[in-house]
Amino acid sequence: MNKCLFWSVWLALSCSGLPQASAQNFKGGMVAGIAATQVDGDTYGGFNKAGPIVGIWVEPNFKTSWFFRISFRYIQKGSYAKNRSTDSPDFYRLRLNYFDLPLLAGYRFVNGFNAIFGLSGGYLSKATEENALGPFPAEEVSAFKKFEVSGFAGMEYNYNERWRFGLSLSYSILPVRPYNDNISYRLNKGQYNRVLEFIATYRIQ
């Protein structure tokens, strides 16, 4: 958690100190979007859970086709399912609130599109799980790991000098929660976050 706080302060200073950042050949800004999420291994399918994404970013202002970016964000992941039967109405909802630190590399194409890929480290600040019977027992929710490492890849479109829009897919490299009694099947060792991110990035001048 201390590392997350350190990077958040560093990024905030980098973005707010715009004249200094420009002088040092850096640029930065804000990011916001929607995460469509699911948790592989929870027996529910589909990107049915929507969560917010908000944060800040900084990148060196390289004069090449390649670029690198670091961000600090809040993102809500999880899962949602609902039985619409009137005879036995039921639902399941999982909310996983992360502060994450994506480290991104990208390549600019001449048509305004960017290819992006990278790794992200996340800290789980809070987890809640419930269904029609109420919240799940604390021991089940506490089984979620506090730290997540995920890989991601996607595309961005540079709308103009200020705005950039992107779509990416991320997936947990390690399970975010093991199965009960640590049961596993080959490489499937638990539950994994799968996330589609729809992002708008704004550059502060």
C-alpha cells in the first residue's frame, strides 16, 4: 500500500507541475472510463459487471514511434449475474475495488492508432460479495489476495492532441482467489479477473 501511495503522489506532482513536466520532456493528464468485467472460475459467464475507472498518467515525450506510460488508477472489477425467473429470483454480485499501477508500452501507427501492451500491479482495497440471501461470510471474501498482477493489450485512437480513446483486455496472471481447499486442475488454480476497458485519456497542457 505504501508503494501505491508513493506512486500516486509522484504522478500527481508530475501532472500538476505542468511547466516543470514540460521542461523535463514529460507529458501527463487524466484518464476515465468503464470496465466491463467478469471473474473466470466463479461459474458465471459474461462481462455483466460494469465498474468505473479514474486516474492520472505520465509518459516521456519521446520523438519516436514507441512510447511508454505509467498510470495510477482506481478501478472496480468483479462479477454479476441475475436469474430473471419469477419463480426463483436470484442474483450474484462481486465487487473488487483496486488501486492499480499499469506500466504500458505502445507503438504509434501513421493512421492515428496505437497498439498498447504491458503489465499492471493492483492493490485490493475492498471486496464485497453477496447474493439474494445476503452478504457472504467474511472468511470467504477475505480469501481474495491483496495484490494482483495482470497483463493487458489493446488499441488506442488519437482523436486530437488532447484526447485519446482506447479499448483493451486484461487478465490476471496469478489467481486472485484460490478455489476452496486449494483445489486446482492443471493450470487452473483459482479465480481470475478478466476485464474489458473502455478508456478516454485527456492530456493536460
